Amino acid sequence: LGLEMKKKLVKCYVWSVALYGAETWTLRKKEQKYLESFEMWCWRRIEKIRWTNRVTNEEVLRRVKEQRIILQAITRRKANWLGHIMRRNGLLSDIIEGQVEGKRGLGRRLIQLTDDLKQGKKMKFKELKREAENRENWR
């Protein structure tokens, strides 16, 4: 198989299984590092580059003519899913918005689903929700 076909197969079959349910993940730095490592492992396997060959990640990406896009794919999936949920009224949108009453635990604030979207766009939740209500602009 040619390189382009191998890349299509990896993106279609391998990533779809590996990223199943990624819309609901809350990613910390550790998980992001694991995902980027997995992406580089896939590209190295395509090119049959062993880790003992000491080929840098940039060189591997240049050989396969790709960029690191796995985290961007997760963010895009999460944005589409959250936009879909925020346009509806129901329990799930109430949970994501934090409108459910309950006792807050001690310690550091937990990472929320919307934190990485807010971080990328530097906006507050109300702005994020208002933007999600317009489907064409959201995509």
C-alpha cells in the first residue's frame, strides 16, 4: 500500500477506535501527552521506524507529510458535541452548565468538559453557549 492509503486507513480505522467517546473526555496534560505519543507511534509504525533508530518526531512527521492533529480532532469533536447538547434543553445540558444542586467536594476544582474549549477561545461559558446556539457559526 502507498503512504496516502496507509494514512487514510490509520485515520479511519485506528483513530476512530482509539478516540471512541472522546467528546466526553476531560484531558489533562498527562492524557494529552499519551495521545500525542500514540499519534507518533502510529506514524512511526507506518514508516517502519524503530525507536532505536533515533529519528526525531519532526523528521517522522516530515516523512509522512503530516502534522500533529489528534488533539485538534478531539477538540473539534468535543465542540460539535457540546454545541449539539447546548442547543437542546434537558438534564445533560443542565449538568454541563453546572445547574444541578449538590454538595461540592473539598480540594481543587475539577476539570470540566468545557474548560479546554474556553481555554482555546479565551471566552466565558455564557459567550460559549450563545455562540453554540447558532449552528452555522459554531461549525
